[in-house]
Amino acid sequence: MLFLSFLPFLLVSAFAFTANAQSSSQEILKDFTSDGCSMSPDGWIIGQTHYVQCCVEHDVAYWRGGTRQEKLTADLELKQCIKEKSNSVVAEIYYRGVRVGGVESLPTNFHWGYGWTKRRNYRALSEQEQQMVDEKLSQVDWQALYRSLGIDVP
């Protein structure tokens, strides 16, 4: 009978611990990484880097994650950027690829929200999470990143 009097406390404690563990584990953000146009050429001729910058900017959005609308916006911006640097056919191919291949639930290194150590689904970033994103991005050596992708930067 004594055990039953402690049961509500144990249940509340277990729930609080689980909720706290889930929220804190979702707040771990890895350093930003990009491989350019994941699993695709970085330009209209293999070995060229005509639109790798479009892909890196897209990777920033994917690394960050967020809502379904933010993913759609990032994908449309990628499409427009590639269209400006190439043509509408190539842009459409890349757009369709990221719409299908970049969903949050796929076990890839480039899924939506890949910067977080735990899956976020399509949740909006909290103010604290956005501050973490801003801090991490301020630490990126963009020149070194672009050089690693074969782009000469001044």
C-alpha cells in the first residue's frame, strides 16, 4: 500500500525526466557541413561548379531545419538559383530531387534538419535554437568550405 502512495510521484517524475531528456537532446546542434550538391553534379558539366553556391545555401537551410513551409521555401530558392545559373530543366530536376530525397524521415546525411543530433520532424525553431544556429554559422570558415568544394574565393 505504501508503494501505491508513491506511484503518482514516480509517474510524474518519470514523465518530467523523459520530457526534459527529449527537449535537451533536441537542442544539440552539430557544426555546419556541406558537400555541395549532394549526390549530384555541382555544375552543368561534371567537374564544374556553376551552381555549388546554390547548393551550399540550400544546405544551410537543411542543416538548420524547421517547418514544412521553410523546407518548401528552401527548395524553391534552390530551384530559382539553379535556373538563374543553368536552365529551367536542370532546376526542375534538382527541385524534384530535393523534394523527395530531402525529407526529414530518410536516413541520409542530408535530410531536413541534419544539423541536429536528434530528429526534429518539422517543428519551428525556438528562439534559443535559432540563437544556436546563428552562433554556429558565425563560426563557419566560408572560404575554407568553398575551397574544399573546388571554388576559388577572393
